Amino acid sequence: MSLMFSSPVVTPALGSFTFSSRPRSNYIVMSAVRSNSASTCPILTKFQKDCATPTPYLRNVANAIADDMRDGLAVEGGGDLEMILTFVDALPSGNEEGLFYALDLGGTNFRVRSVQLGGKKERVLATESEQISISQKLMIGTSEELFGFIASKLASFVAKEKPGRCLLEEGRKRELGFTFSFPVKQTSIDSGTLSKWTKGFKVSGMEGKNVVACLNEAMEAHGLDMRVSALVNDGVGTLAGARYWDEDVMVGVILGTGTNACYVEQKHAIPKLRSKSSSGTTIINTEWGGFSKILPQTIFDLEMDETSLNPGEHLYEKMISGMYLGEIVRRVLLHMCETSDLFGHSTPAKLSTPLALRTEHLCKMQEDNTDDLRDVGSILYDFLDVEANMNARRRVVEVCDTVVKRGGRLAGAGIVAILEKIEKDTKRMGSGKRTVVAMDGALYEKYPQYRQYMQDALVELLGHKLASHVAIKHTKDVSGLGAALLAATNSIY
Ligand code: ADP
Ligand code: MG
């Protein structure tokens, strides 16, 4: 259990990235590796060509995402991006007070958090959190099993509370902000039905059901005196949590196992919002992972997509998010192994095993500074059973770089589409106003090359002038705080 007192949760090592000067490339090592690999490999050359995202192409991608955003705002299901109305009109002000909870479900782990809020001056008086991993079995089991497990862990989290630190006002139920990071059709701030599972989840009997009711029922069954006050996703949570510390935050982006983005939209720019008041702003959950047009799909992407749990869908997510990058590389290496003798003559069983190579491995291989690419060699040996000579190791790093470059650049194009949409309606950057993209997710946090490619694409597409008013701020784990804050904003008391 971690304990943290009122401080903005910005990782010091990454902090915030602004575009005031031309980003420098930090790939000296990579370039050295590349310049040595003179011998050509037709598969690699073709793969690099198929994955290429030169600026004009990237511009088309950004425009296509922007078109789908507009279509999704016009009518329900108008474009690939669902542009979901989140019912979050008011972002945290800083005045929130009391004890609130957050539950974050959306990937390999779920997180529970309690936050004691002390208002404008004192902000976060105390917060405690716990992370619990979700087994593969639960990810594809029944909704009773999944929510029963979560409710039981929530109950033991509450049972461990130290009375002096967590103060619930008398006569109140505990209130929870539920971060549920799957496509949800939101019906109010505290209800919504699951549209479809993503990211490897396939819990039976859930699609079309109210996820809040599922959790409330499970909590009741476990004798837990708690209710869901706000249903959000991790993008909204990140945006809300980051906004609590910085009022220039306009966008929340997640780049982890999956990906998503949310932003502050002007109500008058949302035709499908059939409400009387068209003044003010509201948060739109883009579900941008669903974008599936004009992407540089290779045969390896196609094959991976066909074997995925949601074939034909979420193609953008499958090119830019952490769950898939390692798997794409594995498929390319398998093909290289089968069609050339780069890795010896036989194909090791592990190399044919789906998900044997993870995005973390790509990152480690790209970070290898040793003369003989020793770390690349051992990762290939340990995880794929491949014995790779120097030439093969270099090739592997190039494959990783190709996939990561494409992913990072495409992610950058998505952010540009959102920033340009905001700019069109508000002209804030044009008038010199700082505009912050709050970013969370281990892929962004831990993969420097990915980050750099994303930033390069952003500047290429936005231009230096506009980009100089944009800051990408790594706001690690603020989505829990954001969800708790939104539970406070939407408290029934
Ligand atoms: P989640 O998205 O599940 O909420 P995270 O934000 O922690 O959780 O993201 C986890 C994902 O980030 C992993 O699935 C993996 O793809 C990616 N990742 C984790 N560690 C690294 C790393 N060291 N380098 C690159 N990617 C990583
Ligand atoms: Mg996450």
C-alpha cells in the first residue's frame, strides 16, 4: 500500500515536455547500429516501406481522425470514433472536501484508492492505494466472478483503513469513482452500458449491461457500504486528476496496454448533444482506439488482427498501444525465420507462440548499448529460443524501431487531430495560451523512443509555432485521483 501526501503526481524524470525548441533525437546508438547493417534483408526493407509514415501521410491520418471525430459528434455511430458523451461537464475546482474512493479497472491490474480531500488550500490530505492483478481466468470468465473478486478486494481495502486518517462524514455511504476503461455507452454520470470488450477481456454476459449496477450489486453482496457516484474511463480520470493541479489541461491521453483520449469540447460543437443548454464545455471520450481507416496495415497486422478477440476493430489501438507492439515484432521475426536463415535453420516453438515477445522486451532491446548487443541476444534467447548472431540482432532492433516509430508517430497524429479541433473552436494556442496534454500509461512512461517519435510527429504536423504552446505532461496515476474527485463533484450528499 502506498501513501502519498498532497503533491502533483508528475514523474520528476519525465515531468512535462514542451515544444519550445526543436526536439533532439537521442538515437545516436541506434543510428550507429543501423549504419552497420549494410546487407539488405528484403523482408525488412518491405516491412519498413509498408510501415512508413512520412509527414504528408501522417497529415492525412490526422485529418481522417479529425473527420471521424466530427462525424462521431454529429450523430451516434457517425464515425469510427464513438465520441462518447461522458456527462462530465464540471471538472474539479480544488474546493472538493471529504473522503472518496476510486476503482480503476481497464487492463492487467485494477487499482483501489482512497483520497481524503481538504479543499483548495490543503488539497489531498491523505491517499492510500493498492494494486491487484487480474488473472487471465477472470478476464474471460463471468461478470459475477470478476465483480465478486473486485468487491471482495475493495472490502478488504476498506477494512484495512486506519480510522484516524480516513474520515467519512456521519450518515454517509462511501462514494466511489469507477474508472472503467472499456467502450461504454454512458447514460448518466453514474450509469453506462458496456459496448464491447477490448484489450483481451471477454467476460461473458456483460455486453449491453449497466456496469455500475454490476459493481453495486457485487458490493452489496459483500456487505460493503459503498456506492458508485461517477462512472468514468481512465482518460477522463486522467484529465480530471491533472486538471486539479493545472487548469491548462485540455486533453487526457492513455498509452498503456490500450489507448484512449478524452478532451474538453465546447457543447455548441456537439450536434448530437440534444440538450437545451449549448453553452459551456463537456468532456468527450473519443475512444480513438476504434479508428480504423487509412492505416499502414501490413500482412503482420492483418494476421494479428484476424486472431484477436475483436477482428477488424480498433485497428489504431492495435498499431499504437502496448498490448500489440511486441506481438507485431514477433510475427515479423517469425516470418524472417521461416523464409531466411537469419536465425538458423529451424523455427523454435517459442517464436511461434502468440504474445511471447512483449513491448517491454522491445524497449529493453532498443536500449541496449553494448557493442555486441548482448541484451538483444539474451532477450531473443530467453523469450523466443532464438540464437541470433550480430547481424540478426541488428535486424531485430530495426524491426522493433520500425514498429515503435510507426506507433509513436500515429499516436502523435491522433493528439494533433484533437489539438487542432480544440484550436479551431477556441483559438487558445494561436493566442499564446498554454495547452496541456495530460498523459498516462507505461508505454509512454517507459519507452523513450516511442515518446520521441510521438513528439517529433506532433511538431511536424502542428508546426513549431503552435507546438510551442503545447505541453505534454506525464501525469502518472492521476486517474484514480480524478475519479475520486469526480465522485466528490457528483456526490449525492
Ligand atoms: P494499463 O494500461 O494496463 O492500465 P500501464 O499503463 O501500466 O497499465 O501499461 C502497461 C503496458 O505498458 C504493458 O502492457 C506494456 O505494453 C507497456 N509497458 C510496460 N512496461 C513497459 C516498458 N518497460 N517499456 C515499454 N512498454 C512497457
Ligand atoms: Mg491504465
